[in-house]
Amino acid sequence: MSEPYPREGAPAPPRSTRWLRRWAVAMLAAWIVGILWIVMYYVDPAFPVLGEFGNWNLLIGFGLLLLGAVFGVFLLVALIMSARRRP
């Protein structure tokens, strides 16, 4: 039967960082898409999809940048919390 708590001298089991990588990828993707959205609107305002939104394209682009920042905050908090748990 296994012990409910690890012994003090036992090494901690490795933690999975796969979900942290997903947060980082989501953060970078939101930033890149947001910047590209704004740049494409300034380069060609009559682009088929972007032309329909008008100046709302700026709000959409900055909203994506803000979403990337929110993902970054979640990632930072998760990294801090996981670092505290390590012995």
C-alpha cells in the first residue's frame, strides 16, 4: 500500500508543464493576430473582411492585444504558484 504523503527525503514527482505552454502559445497567438489585424486595417482598409467593420477594426485588434495580456497574467500567476510548491 502506498503512503498518502511522500517522505521528506523523497524527490517530488515531475510536474507537467504542457498546459503552461498552451497558455504561452495562446498569449503569443492573440498578440500576433491583434497586431496583424491592426496593421492589415491600416495597409488596406478596403480589404473584404476588414472593410465591413470600419473603425471597429481598431477595437477588435486592441481587444486581441488585451486578451493576450490577460493570458499573460494567468501564465504569470500559474508560474508563481507552481514555483511556490516546489521544495
